[in-house]
Amino acid sequence: MATSSITANFYCDNAKAANTFVDLLLSEKPPAKWVAPVPTGSVHEFRNRRDVSNFVKRVVRARRNRVGA
């Protein structure tokens, strides 16, 4: 179940990258020569409970607007 949800929206039109992805997905442990890419993105830390509450309200509001559209 986890694999299907991970790959549900996966798209790749590069044959070499696709083969590497499948090899890594099916292997027990990654090959010694393979190096994981550096993760990109950011992590947000909430300063207080009010920030958490505002975030949850924003997410809920966005979800309701998306469902109602």
C-alpha cells in the first residue's frame, strides 16, 4: 500500500532514471556506488500554539474550498 501511494503521481520520461528508480525500489539495500541526492525544501517550525492553530485553520479552509469547487 505504501508503494502505491508513493508512486501514484510519479512520472519520468528518462529511461536511465526510471531504470535506476526501479532498481533502487526493488533492492534490499542501495548499491555502494549510489549516492542519495541532497534533500531540497524547507522545514517550518511553529513558534507557538497560535501559529499551529492558524496553520490548521488555513489548511481546513483550503480543503473546504477545494471540495466545494
